[in-house]
Amino acid sequence: MLPADPRRTDYPTGRSHASSRVDGPSSKQLVGQALTGQAVARPVAGPLAVHYCAGLAGVSLRDYTLNPRCLADCVIRYYERFRPDAVWLSADTWVTAQAMGAPVGFPNDRQPMAGIGGPCIRSAADIDRIPPPDPASQGRWPIMLEALRYVVEAVGGETFIVACFDQYPFSLACAMMGIEQVMVKLLDDRPLVEALMQRGVEYAVAYASALADAGADMLSGGDSPVGLIGPRLYRSAALPFERRVIAELKRRHSPPISLHICGNATPILPDMAASEADVLELDHQVDAVTACRSVGPDVAIWGNLDPVGLLARAAPDEVRRATSALLSAFRTCGHKRFVISSGCTLAIDTPAANIEAMLDAVCSRRDDWAGWLSAGA
């Protein structure tokens, strides 16, 4: 397969989210305004389309993951097909762990790159051997940065670009040491886990900073394994390191920073808000009304339609109803900082008609939305 070219302009397009808009602010501007609670003419939407973009373009996950032009072209094709308000630049959850030295590979042709072999960190000496982070040379960081620059050049003036800096320190520790060993060491040798997480802080900040410099409009990181350790350990073990990453990125850069935790994060919602992340990406198991009341009006919520049971498996009419219900939930709570999205990444086989249904449902609320969002602004 020849490398894809992100500069081509003959992408096939169907009925698009953008086609329902009148002249006015760009999607890029609207998302930025929504995240800061400003009055906007309509709700905004940015599904978490990652490997779905590869499927849409008909390319293998291997090409999508390892060829920066191909990755960028997939994202651009997805944008041109649906015109969402935001697009995502991501490959998998092992990009930074690989840069730190974790061995990775493709389990098979239908799965994204993941860790292979056993844990690569067993002692303090192993942590000492992790080199200082260099986004220009380590692992797939250069591939991701090159792909981001292509996407920014092609569509960065029109749409809001979310770049994933991959993982927060607790997740990186689990990738490097093995999640079972991290659980044990949290109780038996906390200093070892914390030393590894501190290296994770350095790596997360270095990669996210490079993404910001390359033109990202938002920096997204995941910390899903914290859902397995409960609120008490999350507050004492993982949250302080999330806060270090976020504080340092805010010191260096202006793009908003998000925190993504998969699954039912309801028990830790107030703690997630205490991370000082600007945006919380919430999965579909979290009730939207509960989330709004738990995190308060100053934190944006990105989510949270069911990516599998709804978007990949339901009929378009059901998608429209669920999207409208989610919009109504935000409105009922008076929560103005939100972006409608899938709760996690879209399945590769998500029907295009369901993505269209979600985006159409968002646009259909234009007439009754501007007045509400303007009230009290």
C-alpha cells in the first residue's frame, strides 16, 4: 500500500455536520468557547474517533500506527466525511510507555499495538536506566508529532484538534511494571512505584509539551487503571502525580488539559475534578446529571454516549434520541461546559449512519440552544 497523502483534497464526503451550520464561528472556535462556558450558537460534538479513522480510510492498523502520513490522512478523511467539531490524534495507549523502553508489538492484524512480554521495571536500578525524555527521537513520538503537524496544516484552521499525550503516571507505571505488581508494590514498596511515576511525570510533560508546540488545541491523557484501586488509593497514590503533570503543563502552555478514565468513575468524580484538569472525559457508565453535580460548573465534561451498545449497535433513531437526552441532561443541570462525544473510542465497525445521527441531533438543537447558553453569560 502506498503511503496516504494528507494534502489530497478529493475525499468522498457525505452529509456533514458542517453542512448544517450557517456562517459564523468555526468549529475550532465553538469548541474553545464551549469548554470555557461561553455562550455558543449551538452545542458541539467531537466523538473519540481513533482506529475508526483507519477503518473508514480502508487502511491497516499497522499502517495507521507506523506511517505518519497515513495516520494524518485517516484523520483528515474522517473530518472531511463527517465534519465533527473536534478530531483526535492518537494511536494507542502504549506510545509513551514505548518511549520509556517498554517492548510493544501488534497482537494480530486487527488489534492496535500493545505491550508484549513481561514487565520491564522490577527494581530502582531499572528506573535509573530510563533515559531522559526526548520527543524528537524516542519510540513513536516523532511519528505522532509529524502526523499532528500534517493534520494541523490541513484542517487546523477549521476544527478543534485534540492530541493525546497518551497516559498519566499511574497508567505508565502499570504499563512498565505490570498492573499486578503495581498493586502489590503500592502496599509493600510505595517509594518504588512513586519513583517510577515521577519518571512518568517527566515523560508525560515532555510529550504533551511537544504536542502543544506542534499545534494541538487540547492535550488529553488517560489514567484508566486508577478505576481498579478505589477512591482512597486514587487520592493518595495516583492523583498527586496527575496534578504534577497538569500543573507543569499549565505553567508551560495554554491549551486545556483533559483527564480520561474509562469505566464507572462515579466514586472518584470529585477527586478527578481536584486534579485541576480543565476537561474530564467520562465513559457512558457515568450518569451525566451526577457528573455535573459532582464536578461543578467550572470543569468541562467531554462525553458520554455508549460507544458500543449505542453508537456501534443501535439504530440511528435510537442514537438521535440518546444524544438529545444527553443534551437535555446538561441543560437541566445548567452545565454549560461540555462537548457531546462517545464515552470512549469509537468501534471500528461503527455505522457511519450512527455518527451522522449523533451529529445531526446536536445540530438540530440550534434553535432552542443559543438563548439558554446566553442566559447568565
